[in-house]
Amino acid sequence: MSEFSRRDFLRAGVGVAAGVVLGTEGQPAAIATQNKVHELTGETPGNAGVNNAIQDEYGAVNAETTRKYAVANEHSITLTGPVIEEIIFRAVPSYWMDAHNNRKAEKLDPFKLDIDENMPMKNVLFGHGLAAPTAQEVGMGLLTATAFAYTHNLTLKNSGGNKQKLGFDSRTVPVAQFGLGLVFSGLQRFFGLGSNTAAHIAFNTAGVRMMKR
């Protein structure tokens, strides 16, 4: 059985602090990266879902409507959204990967010798602390980062009454979201769920502050 050691809690605490710093400092870096992508490709980078929501609600995307959107949706942008997304895109895949590895190990060891049944959840909450990611972790990180970026190109449009139509904006390049997905995945596997969630919250909070200026 796994036991949560002092080292586990220490690593998780350091991870949360690191996540806050990375998330806060990552906002200007993400903007600079998106501007560079626009300069090189001519494509519009960013969050198509947010842009569409602003346009659908206020008719146009500009400084004033962006500020209004940020004020009206601050709680979901800075708290509930990041928590839900980190559970879906980081915690669930992390748990599945380790649980799958455990099942494979159990087949090789029918007597379940040295098989830690609590390992998947422990790694979700506290990370494993290994410096070098495995090929499996890299693959899962790339896959989840792609899915995370993809969802930011999904759009909802009012189509009459209370009905909304789901769409996909192929013109917007979610380059920052893909990069952040990789960072958040690495944080979760190394430090645990608190670190990537803290980073996501800090990143979005910094973004909302800029939107409200």
C-alpha cells in the first residue's frame, strides 16, 4: 500500500508554488508567442471559443467587450474552468496510464508481488518526482495537449431562442494552448495535480487582469 510521505507533500507544495509562478509569468510569454505565430503565418492565434463568445454576446471583439466578458465570466475563467479542464486533460489520463501499467504488471506477476494498487491515484495527486519523462508520458502529454488545444477552437453560437450550435474555428491557431498543455502535463506528472491546476488558475487570472484593463 502507498503511504503519503513528507517528501510527497513537500514536492506537491513546491509544485503549487512553481505552478503559480509559471502560470503568472507565462501569460506575457504566451502573448509574445502568439504574436510571433501571427507574424510568421498570417493566421490568427488565440482562443477561438472566447472570441466567438464575446462576438456572439456583444457583437464585436474589442477592448471594451473583452473587458465586459472578463468581468461577467471571471469566476468560471479563473477557477471552475481550470479545475475542470485539469481533471479532464491531466488527472484522468494520468490515472488511466498508471492503472494500465499496473494491470500489465499484474499479468506478469500473478501473485501481485510489489504491485502498488494505490500508485495511480498517488501519482495523480503527488506526482512521481522522476526527472526524465518516459516515452509513454511524452506520448500522453502530446496527445492531451493536442486535445486541449483542439477544444479551444470549439465555438458555440446562438441559433435562435435558447438553442446553441456547436462549431469549430479552423482559422485560429491555438499555439499557446498546445504549449501550455505540454507544460501542465509535465507539472502534473512531476509534482502532482495541485501544480498544474495552480499554474492554469494563475495563467487565466493574469489573462483576466489584462482583459479588464
